[in-house]
Amino acid sequence: MTSTLSRALASYPNRFDPAVLDALPGRLQDTIRRRSEVLGPGYTLIYRTPVEFVSGHGAHLIDRDGNDYLDAYNNVPCVGHAHPHVVEAVTRQMSAVNINTRYVQDSLVDYAERLLATFPSELSKLSVACSGSEANDLAMRVARFHTGAEGIIVTRWAYHGITREVASFSPTLGTGSPLGPNVRLIDPPDPRLVAPGSTLADRRCVARSTTWSVTVTGSPPWSRTGRTAATGSSPTRSAT
């Protein structure tokens, strides 16, 4: 447990501190100890007092004590928790067959056609990923192909996944997973720097100016063309 949680303590501002473990309810203590015994160090706990969710619906999450949380953070269920259409579709497919994309499947082609019909005409091919790590890994391959550059800009404490490539620009994983030499960190936009009463456009202007000040200061030696492929959870732009 010490290894996993101490890394989180050092690299994530809103992290669980293992020093307060004994102050938590007994059942929660036991689950956290068991968790650290079987999960890898990349699975860090957030929040100073960890939360245990047991169910969800729509934009709400319910903890073990029945408290109802408005979920403004979770990035997994993009159409809401326990969405009946998703539950039905997954149940139907898992009840029939679960195979990979190297076999002919009408359902896969039907889904791809329906999804691509909502995109601009320039986006005419689909690659299906099984996880966020896999999707981000593929996104970086596409960015490199398009820009010819290697540089990556991410916000501090960002997490993008656990593949070798994606872990190299996931600073929240801690010192046990060092950042790549082509990675540069920026601070997330801070609303405290914006004057009271300012507009959304003003806030965007501050975010853009902050990012540009980091991005265009010199051409790093790992940027073959002087361009930087940008990714992360805050607004970033490519320098040319």
C-alpha cells in the first residue's frame, strides 16, 4: 500500500493520504488495504477521504451510505450511468457472441455506418478501441503522422492511461512512471487569475495566452519541425 499511495501523495494534489488510513471507518480501511495488495501502483486513489460508490443513474452516483452525488467528473459513462439503451444493447450482444473485429459482423458495420453518418465527411473511417489507454495511444500515432512532430503538452496531474506510450505523458502516475523526454507540463487554467465579472470569452483568452507562452518559447530539440502535437485536459494549441 505504501508504494501505491505514496506515489499518489507526491504527484496528485487531491489525493488520499495513507497517513490517515487508520482514521477511516473499519470497512473502508479493510477494502483499501485489500485493494493495494491486488492492484498495480497506477490505480491511485483520489480524494482525501475516499468515496465508495455502489450504484449510479443518469448524472448521479450513490455511495454505500445512500448519499447522492452529482457526477461532474467521471469520464467513463459518457451518456450517463446505467443508461437503459446502453444496458440493453450490451446485454443483448454479450448474450449472443463476444468476439474481436477480425471476423465479419453485421452489427459492427451497422454501428460504424451510423456513427460515421454523424461526422464531417473528412472523417470517413473508424477505429474501435477497448479502453481510454488504447484510444489515446492511437490518437498519438495519428497526431505524429499528421504533424511529423514528437512533442506533447499536458496539464500537471493529468492521467491518460497505462500503456507504455500513454503513461509517458500521464504525470499523475508518479515518479515510478517517468515522463518522456518529449513531454512538457503546464498548469491548468486558474479561474482565480480572471477578474470578477469577466466573460467566458475573457477566460478563453487567458487560457490561450497562458498556453502560448509555454508553447512557443523556443523550439525543443525533439521537435523536428518546430511544431508541437498537443494533448491534455486543458486548452492547448500547436505551435508552428
